[in-house]
Amino acid sequence: MNRLVSYTIAGLILLSVLLSTLFVVDQRQYAIVFALGEVKKVINEPGLHFKLPPPFQNVVFLDKRILTLDTPEADRFITAEKKNILVDAYVKWRILDPRLYFVSFTGDERRAQDRMSQIIKAALNEEITKRTVREVISGERGKVMAAIQKKVTDEAKQIGVEIIDVRLKRVDYVEQINNSVYDRMKAERTRVANELRSTGAAESEKIRADADRQRTVILAEAYREAENIRGDGDAKATQVYAQAFGQNPEFFKFYRSLEAYRASFRNRGDMMVIEPNSEFFKYFKSTGAGAAASPKK
């Protein structure tokens, strides 16, 4: 009975030893095999692998996926204009050399992130101090990110890390100068608005003066054209009258006398002081033919 128990215990110990020699590497991981604290090999391929049982060999797993380094708070930097700004950035990175990475940080991802944060901050400070706020925010933002990524990539390779991308999420003024910046922006916008209003008023006066000038010219030309037409009409009318009345002068005199009578006695209250035998009333005394004969007497 005691021998059976001993065999069972020995079998369990042997099974546990055999199981400790097996390990599975996930496709999202690197596996580093150590022998008495020394790195023996790095396994990149997923699957079932073998090693010596502890304490002769042990395994440490590292994440091979793309990771994100995102600082919880924005960092303060000084631009070329000596203005303080807050910059919030994030970095996409992954382990490039597992052996070098482990030697640099003993596999502690937190220490690796702290080191990369220092590298990113130094690169940001170097690039931002060479540029103005406008350039950092919009004008050369792409160039800033590209330059930072290049600087960080070179340093990150020395610790076994590959930098995939560097992005600036937010660039803002510090709270102490926000109000002054807003006031200055408001004053600038007000100045621009006043300039636009002044320009618009000047253009309006210019357009109005031009319109008045064109109106005067058009009226003058229209009046000149109307007078020309009226003159032509009067000339033609005179010509027609001359031709018509030249055929019968006595009728012409009679007709003009009727027009004179009509104009003189238009209202009941009109009164004329004139001799009864005046030439003006000769057609009241007789017909046109009689009147024509009266001067011969």
C-alpha cells in the first residue's frame, strides 16, 4: 500500500515536471526563455514549445501588439514667442527587439512607458521651442509630428522599441493667459470687422456716386434726345402747317383767330379792354370771305 502511494506521488511529481517543460506561445506574444537568469532564446512563432523545468529554465511573455502611450495630462511647453502652451500627445508603439527591450526594462511595461514619455517630452520641447503658436497649432503641425516621430524613432530603437506614430491631440494656451488671448482675438476680429464696414461704406458711396452720375448723364441725354425729337416734330409740324395753310391763307387766318378766341375766352370771368372795331373781332362781324373783303372798302 505504501509502495502504491509512493508510485502515485512519484508519478504526479514526474507529470508536473513534464508539464513544466511545456509552454504555449500566443500569436500576440513574444516568449523569452531564461536559463539561470540568462536569456537563452527568443521565440516569435506561436505554438507549443519545450524548455527545461524550473529552476533551470523559465519563460517571460511580452506583448507584440501595437500599444498606445497616452499621457493623462497635457504637458506645458514654451514656444519661440515665449508663450506657454499645453500639448496633449499620444504615441503608437510596439516591441521591436524583445531581448533588448527586456534587458532595458526587465520586461516592465510601466518602466518602458515612463522612458518613452521622457523621450517624447524632450522631442516635443525641442521642436516646439523653434516654432510659433500658429505654426504648432495649424501651420506646421504635420511637420512637427513628423520631426518628433523621427527623433523618437532613433532613440526608441536603442531600447528595443519601434515607434509607429506620434500625434498631437490638443494644443491650447494655459489657463492663466486664455482670457488675454481671447480679448486680443476679439479686438483683432473687431478691428477687421470695422475695416470691412469702412471698406463697405466707401464702396457703397462710390457705387451711389457712380449711379447718380449715370442717372444725370442718362437724364441729360434723354432730355437732349427729347428736345431733338420735339424740335424735329415742331419743324415738321410747321412745314405741314405751311404747306396746308399756304394753299388757303384766308382759312389760315380764320383758324388762328379761332385759336386766339378760344385762348382768350376760356373762363367766364375773362375780360378784355379793346375797341369794338379792332382787327381782333373782324371774324365776329362777318364770315371769312366778308372779312377778307372788308379791308378793301
